[in-house]
Amino acid sequence: MNTLYDSKKLNQYAVNLLKASGLDESIARVVAQTLVEADLMGHDTHGLGLLASYIKEIESGGMSKSGSPLVLSDKPAALLWDGQRLPGPWLLDLAYKELAPRAKNLGLASLAIKRSHHIACLAVYLMRALQDGFLMVLASSDANSASVAPFGGTQAVFTPNPVAIGFPVNSESGVMVDISASITTNGMTNRKYKAGEKFEHNWLMTAQGKPTNDPAVMFATPPGTILAVGGMDHGHKGYGMSLMVEALTAGLAGRGRIDPKEGWGATVHVTLYDINAFCGEAEFMRQMNHVAELCKNNVPIDPAKPVRLPGQSAFTKRESQLKNGVTLHKSIEPSLKDAEAKYGFKLSNCKV
């Protein structure tokens, strides 16, 4: 039987470890809440599974402990920040607070952030926006690393380059599309490798261009790569998505793969749309709720697996885990042993 954890206790546990490792308390609280929210929704590679790595980054100086983003450009509907290597979840929280009133006033507002640290789970930010009635588009890349080859090539150029969109619909909490331009992620690949597991399908490629399900190829010399969405047959689709994300992030931010590497991080693009500045909320809902119903009522291939809207499972899981307790992936507790020994906080004290 799975161990269940209280979400409020998990939140405070994460705050305590982040503070003890040197992060400002106000920043630590936002980062902790973001990670726990990811686990509540079931995105366990981008929740507390990141906490041990974040702590190491804080301790080593790879993640800034305090400060503010540097405003490099500020137009009414378009901004550019230098994130100063501050935690991505905190920068995205600031970004939302900055963009929301501008989008209400102008109809939409966009922000590019260079030199952010990792931003964790994109769906967490979508949830906040759609609950406030916004449509959000969010994208992220990391020019400091590469694990995905362009279609037809064998050498890594891109990271998984996630892109996401969230918007409200009448009959659900909303739609949250959070996808990567690659078939799987670095986080899942690393988890499989450490556990000695293989993927169910050939989602990777050797350095010689052969498809494989073995994550060990990513650690070979020369290394393999993660396949783009579409795989060996239609990988031009994921390749195109990767280029789109690069343009939205590195291109608009003016910092990317041509620049010196600084360590694990992110370049970010976020745009908020005020639906009422376009056709209006009622008409938007009329259109999108109809499409949502067409999808949900579609005759399924397997009657036991009805068609769901993207994000529907995450909302359901979040509601259940807030009430009954959070299930954490088995790899999370061992990953935090060193931090617990150093700072004296115990995940075991967070059990329901």
C-alpha cells in the first residue's frame, strides 16, 4: 500500500529544507508550493522529485538565493527580464503578478525571461491562469544542455522544449495542455536509468541513429538522444515544435545556445490573454465547451478508457490527494536523505 503524505506538511517540509540551504523564505515558500502542486496533480518528475537537485544548486551557487529580476525592456504589452539565476517558480509567480493587470488593460501581455533557473511543472502556472479566466501560453528551453537531435540528425541540439496552453471551459476546471517537443523528458529518462529500467517503446536513439528503449544510451560515449515527437517516422513535427520554442524563448529573450553556458536553467516565454478583449467570455465558452463535449463524448476505442480533456486527470487527482493524502514516487525519499541528514528535517514526519 502506498504511503500517503499531508500536502500542507509537505509544503512546510520543502520550505524548511530550502530555507536551511540558504534560500530566502519568501522565495522558498513559492518554490515549495509549486513543487507540491505538481505532485498533487500527478506530475511527479517535476514536483518534489526536483527538491534534492534544487537544494544542491542553492548550496553550490548555481541557483541564486535572493534578489530580483533585472528589467531589460518594458513596453506596455511586452517585457524582457534577466532572471539573475533566481528560482524559476518564483520568477513565474512574479511574472503572473506583472502580466495579469497588463493583460486586463491591454488584452494581452507577454514576458520573456533569460537566465532563469529551472521552472518546474508548467501545468501549475496554467492552473492559476485559467482559474482567473485567462488563456495562458507558456514555453521553456534550456540552452545550457542538449538531449534532443533535430529530425534526421544524431547529435543533440535541443532540450525537450516544453510548450503549454491553458484555458477555462464551462464543464471542467479547464483545459491544460503541457507537452514537450520530445517524446519523453530528461527527468523521466534519468529516473529510468537510475532504476535500471527501460522504456516500453523505442523513445530514444543511439549516437549511430538506431532507435532504442534503453536510457543508458544517453550516458554512453558518444551519447544518444531523446527522439522528437513523431519519432523516427514523423519526427519533423517535434523538430518544428523545438524550433518554435527556441524562437519564443531564446530568440525573443536574446540569450540561447550561442552564448556561454551557465549551468542548469531556463529561458522562458509567457503570454496572458484576456478572453474578454477578444470575442468575450460567453462566446469563448460557447465555442470551447462545444469542442470539449465533442471530445469527451467521442466513442472510445476502449469503453473502459473514455476520452478525457488534457488536464482533467490532473484536476481529479489534485482534488483527491488534497483530501486523502499525496502519493510520492518511490525515488523521492532516497534522493533527500543527504539533505535531511544535513538539515534535520524528515519526510517521514509528513505522513497522513
